Amino acid sequence: MGLENRLHLDWISSAEAQKFVQVVTDFTEKIKAMGPSPLTGELDLSAVESACEAEIEAKSPEVQSVEGG
């Protein structure tokens, strides 16, 4: 989807300020070296929207029974 290596998770305690600075600095340098995101610009999300609508339609009876409809 274009996010390869553009997401980083790290567990850092509030007591680890120096580690936080280092992790953010390293990741920022990595992202800058990678260049612009391939996801910039207009995205066509119509397929995602259609899939969500279909899922909602498929679950409509379940939702209605839970809501008392």
C-alpha cells in the first residue's frame, strides 16, 4: 500500500527522553532518505467505500436486531 518502512513503533518510557530523541531523529533521517511518499496526491478510495457499504448491507439484519429494529 506504499507504507513499507514508513511506520515505526517503539516502546519508550517517559523517563527515556534521550532514547526518544534518538529514535525520532533516526526515523526522520530514514524517511527523508526515502523521498516523498508514493501515496501523495489524490487517492481513489471508491473500492474501499464500496466494500464498506457492502459489509454494512450484509450486516444490516444483525444491526437491526441489536438495535431493536
